[in-house]
Amino acid sequence: MEKEIISQLIVKNDKKIIFLIMDGLGGLPQIPGGPTELEAAQTPNMDRLAAAGTCGLLDPVGYGITPGSGPAHFALFGYDPVTFNVGRGLLGAAGLDFAMAEADLYIRANFATMDKNGRITDRRAGRIPTEKNQELCALLQKKVALPSGRQAFFVTEKEHRALVALRGANLCEEIAETDPQKTGLPALNPAALSSRAEQTSADITDLIKQVNKTLAGEEKANTLLLRGYACYSRFPSFAERYGLNPLAIASYPMYRGIAHLLGMKVATLTNTIEEEIAVLRDNFNAYNFFFVHIKYTDSRGEDGKFAEKVKVIEKVDALLPEIYGLNPDVLIITGDHSTPAVMAGHSWHPVPVLLAAKTCRPDLSANFGERACITGGLGRLPMKNLMAVALAHAGKLQKFGA
Amino acid sequence: MEKEIISQLIVKNDKKIIFLIMDGLGGLPQIPGGPTELEAAQTPNMDRLAAAGTCGLLDPVGYGITPGSGPAHFALFGYDPVTFNVGRGLLGAAGLDFAMAEADLYIRANFATMDKNGRITDRRAGRIPTEKNQELCALLQKKVALPSGRQAFFVTEKEHRALVALRGANLCEEIAETDPQKTGLPALNPAALSSRAEQTSADITDLIKQVNKTLAGEEKANTLLLRGYACYSRFPSFAERYGLNPLAIASYPMYRGIAHLLGMKVATLTNTIEEEIAVLRDNFNAYNFFFVHIKYTDSRGEDGKFAEKVKVIEKVDALLPEIYGLNPDVLIITGDHSTPAVMAGHSWHPVPVLLAAKTCRPDLSANFGERACITGGLGRLPMKNLMAVALAHAGKLQKFGA
């Protein structure tokens, strides 16, 4: 309902919005009552922006719900994370810069090792090098042809991971996964889970036979395990929904994939935060929405490294003048979810957010941290509503009703 | 929507959750600007838990809505209080430990006094003693037989209050109440309010005739007034929805009834808070969710007795070490609604809540009270979402999406 209202109120202008997303930003204290990672970090620049701007706390999916990065990013971009809870196969395909077409079926594939009795002895084929994966995908691309005449694509992801894409009419994702999840068991059949899926199941059954035959001479990677089936239907894009011309700057496949799915232009691959900021600077005139994704806050949180997560936040803070020096009309600094180092994983805790714009109403938060955000003027809000607030502060939403 | 998500994310584990519910906890100052009952109470133990834990304010049904205890408790347990707004007849039946069966029709009945012209002269039959009520119910049980062949049960509640239960096919609750609500008027007809209810209406009309005939010789209790018709259909239980094994410790029929309806094991009747805590301690190993209900905060609020409500809160605080000494993984202290003594009744004001768990994020609330809860990290949230937060802190919810 709300999204329809927003789409109807859109006004196009040249004002620029930056979403600076520190993945897994939200945290917890290392010692009872102590500071969180963000509170422990020395962040004079963010603190100055927080004091002048408006802060708050975001719930990615709902109270108590720990989100994966996929749903959390959809929420950040104003797409309901439950409605748009898409399969990992689809995010994988989008992240590989594969030329996607409507109605394609995407499948996450692992190269694996199978013994002569058909039992899986290694579900990751000893983590074969990416080069070997590329060689085998090229071989399969040449040898495998589907009985139905549909096309099959084999695309290397990394190490033992690949994407299998099927293209043709009437593909259906309601197929059983073949990964037995344990070694010592044979692969499962890609059975049809609905009558609509029978023809797709027949194609995949034949595909596996051909794969096994083609890879029979391989010592490690002699089969493929399939899961995460997802058909692709085009998403309403940022241009359609918000009239925006967006650029995504992200170094990890999944985030690049989500940006692709939402019709963002995705910048060439970068490796460091400095490189990401350079790309932002170089492209600042050509777009009016920028998604800058910083992965390392989440990685250090997942590793359980409190002090190192603090350091990443401090590094981003030190680079921040280069970002607000570009004079964006709206600068939002937040995360997609919390990844407290003490939990070494994602959590349900709400995510601190900072909004800097000329039209901010001052609030009680004098620095950027979880406690301070409790007194922020944005209050506590569903993450999916943040996008509308950003658009409003950029003058991109007209009045509702007379 | 959210409830379906929660049910899909459930992980079973042995972690233990306690809901300590002080009925009608929320309050108002006795003098302008003064402390509320909870703020006036000396509660060193709750204050310590609040300082280390996370606080907030709960809206039982919605902004401005004063809830009955039924809807408020459904909300506490994560059941939407509007969807699950069940008839009082049903809550009464469940609270009486009556052996309920799917499709039964439950009716709240009052013994009343009727004059020779058929006018009601006392809607409560002079509050006859419970023993008299039992004697009359036994008599009616022997004498009354429905023309349709359906079964009728007469069950004593207390004083003039009883439960009438009908059992058989195609019963329908769409029947007019017979209580005229004023003395000097005749009882109303139990008219069918829909064509589906006609056969049920005929049975009840006949039942009343037989009741009046059977009780004709009684001085006070010579008729029954009927209201609160409710058919019983089984509720999704705590086990089904949350994978929990719950124990309810409550001394009042209605709360025991709600617990029954949600598939909780209901502990044997207790009379004091000390007895309730003893039951909690004795059963702590056998369950993983505990609903401990304390009625007296609400009773003193209803009576308009500020100082006495304060005393009940202080008594609970003094006993609190015995509860957290059990080392629950999640301890929630809250009420079902507000019952400010100055209003001598339920109110719409949000209810203070305190959550104590290892995974709490510290907030700005340094003690447990309505003002302090405004700066709590839980913020202000719909009461029905509290359950998901409790489950999350007990590690009972897995990640949503990839």
C-alpha cells in the first residue's frame, strides 16, 4: 500500500542521495554495559553529522527477526523484504553479471566428489581452484545438450561453486534439491514437486546424467549438486518506482546481484573502501542515487572480532569527509542488519541510522551510536520505510492529497 | 503475516523464557507530575534488571484502545488480539477446567430472580452462595433434556455465575442475549440472529422453559439469564506455533482459561504470589516457557487504591531474586494493560516492559518505570510483537532469507 503511494508522489529532480551501507553495522557490548562496536569506535565525523542531523533505529524485517543480507538490502531500498524474499540462485546469477533473461531458471551448483557406488564423499570437491572450475564449466558448456532443446549455461562462481542456468519456455522452480547435505549418501533425485515442474525435472535429470558422464574421468569434481532453484521475473526497478538513476558500488557478488535485480547500474569491481570512494567521486555527476556497500564491518563481526570491526568503522569515518565533501543532498549512513561480534553472526537487534540533509529536524542524539539513536528524531522504524524518508529530504516526493 | 514468518523460523532448544505478568501494571500519578504506582514503588531488583537489560512500552491492541484482559493476554502471547477476540463464554469454559470439545457452544449464565409476571427483579439472584449454585446445577443437569437430542451441561462458576454448554452438531453462536441488563423488565428471547442459528435458538428457548419449570419453587434463583455465546474451535497452540512446552501459573479462572485455550499446561490452583513462585521453582526443569500471572496489581488498581497497588509491586520486587535465581535465559516483566488507580479501571496507556537476557543491548533506562521506559531500547511496540523478541533472545528463531 505505502509503496504505491510513494510511487504516485515521485517528482524527478537532480538532487543526489547517497546510501553508505556498512554491512552488519549494529552491535552489542563486549562487556556488560560497555560500548557497542559503533560506540567504541572514534568517529568524530559521524558524530558531527549525527549531532547536526537526525538519527534512529531500523528494523530490517520485523521485531525479533534476524535477516539474511538479501532481505535486509531489499528493505533498505524500500522493497518489502517478505514479498521480495528471492531465492539464492537468483541472487547468485545476478551477482555474476550473467546476462539474465525473463523466465530463466537459476540453480546454485556445487562441484562434488562421488565414489563408484554413487555416494557423495565430498560435497565441495576438495574446494577445487577457481581455474579448474572454469575449465570444467567450459567443458560442460560444450558437451551438455538438453533433450527438450532448452539452453543450459554453466557459469563459474568461485572454487567449487557454479551457477547452472536453464533458458526456454515453461521452466518451473518446484524441483527437489539434489544435495544430500551429508557425505556417505547418494545425491537425491531432482524430482518434480508439482505437475507443472515435470518437464523441467526431466531436463535436469538428463542434465545430471550428461554431467556425470562428461566428468567421469575427474578425480575430485566428478558431479554437480543442485539447490536454490529460482525462476527470474523482472523486478520493478529504481527508475520505475522512484524515478532515480542509481549507481551501485559494491565489491561482493550478492550485493552487486541485488543492485542488478533492482535495475541499478553496477560499477566495475573494486577491492578497497578507498577504491569505492574513488568510483563514487568519479561518477558523482552522472547519477542521482548511490549505493555504497562496505562489507568488512560484517565480515569482522561474523569472525567475532570486536576490535577489528571497530577499526573498520573508524576507517570509514576517516574517509567520510571525501564523501560529504561531494555535497550530496541526502547522506544516509546505516547498516543492513546487526552483526554483533560477541554473537559472531547476524542478529535481530535494530540498526542505527543517521540521516544528514539540510531539511533535518534536530534531535537529542549528539553522536552516532546505538544508545544515542534511541533519542533520534527518526524514532524506531521499519527499514523498508527509510527510502521514502530519503526521497522526501531530497525533495523528490510531492504532497499527498489536497 | 508476521506470525507465519515466526512459525517458519522456529528452532527448538532447551532455553527457558519466563513471562512475569503483573496484571494492570501500567499506571498514572496520584498528584500532577508525581510518580506512577510503579515509579513510586521501591523496586531495587527490577531497577537493577532494567539498568542491565532493555526496556520499552507496549501497546496491547492499538493507540488509544483500552483492552480487556482477554485481548491483552492474547497479545502478550503473540496472538493478534483483534483476530483472536474470543467470547467471554469461551474464556469462562476454559477457565473452569471443563472438558471442552470442538464445536461446543458455551454460554455465560447468571442465576436471577423473576417475579410472577416474568419480570427480572434481581439479575444476580441475591448473589446466592456457590454451594446453592452447585445444588441447582446438579438439579438442572438431571432434569433438562434438549428437544434436538443435543447434550446440555450446567457448570457452577461462583456465586450466581454458571456456564451452560451445549454439545452436538451444527450449533451456532448467532443468538440474542437474554439478559435485559435492567431490573423490572422481562428476560429477552434467545432469538436466532441468522438462519443458521434457528435450530440452536429453538433448543435454547426450550432449555429456558425447562429451567424455569425446574426452578419454579426457588425463592431467589428461579431463572437463568444467558449471554456471551461462543462456539469453540481449537486454537493454534504454543507447541504448534513456537515449539514451546509451556506452563501457566495463575490463580484466576480467566487467565487459566486463556492458557488452556493456547495449549499450555496449567498448574494446580495457587492462592498467593509465594505459592506461585514455589510452583515455578518446582517445575522449572520440566518446561521451557513459564507464564506467571499476578492478579493483585490489577485488583488494587480497579479498587482505586494507589498505595496498595504500590505495595503489591514492592512485594513482587522483593520476591524477584527467587525468580531470576533460577537463571532463566529470558525474563520478561510487564503487565497485560494499564490499570491506573486514579482511574479505578483499565486504560489505554502503554505498558512498561523489561527484558533481561544475555543478548540485551544496553539502553538509557536506568530503572523500571513508565518515564524510564520511554528511553528503552525496545522502543514502543505492539504487544503482539513481544513474543518474537523473547524467542529471538532465547535463540529460538533462525535467520530469515539468505
